[in-house]
Amino acid sequence: MKDFRGPDGTAWRVSVRSPGSTNAMVLFRHPEASSSRRDRYAWYVQSTENRNVTSRLVPDDVLAALSDGDLARLFRRGA
């Protein structure tokens, strides 16, 4: 997991779930653990083309590759 500070100062925990061959879901966990209603997610797309569709992205590698700017962009797009 990785830490991300939102625009309002909230400290979110970030993890990567559901890796595919070219994309993965980036999950922003709200610090209030009593409810998952406030959690957010966005899809990270590594590339639009992959020759081996049976391969999967490694969640730890995706998380390590995400910069603070990438996380901010995904957070703004997140639902």
C-alpha cells in the first residue's frame, strides 16, 4: 500500500486490485475504516496494446510505477 494526501488533506491508502493484461483498478481507501462508502477507485491503463492477453500486470509493480502526479490524476477521475 502507498499513502496519498488528497486535496482536502485527507490521508488515503492506495492499493492496486483486479490487474488485467493492460489495466488495473487503483483503490483509494478512506482513513475512516468503519465504512467503505467513501472509498474511491479509478482505472489505470498501462497501454492500449498488449500482444499477450493471458499475462497480468503485477499489482506491486503498478503501485511502484505510479508517481504522486499520477495518483492525483487518478484521484480526480475516481468515483
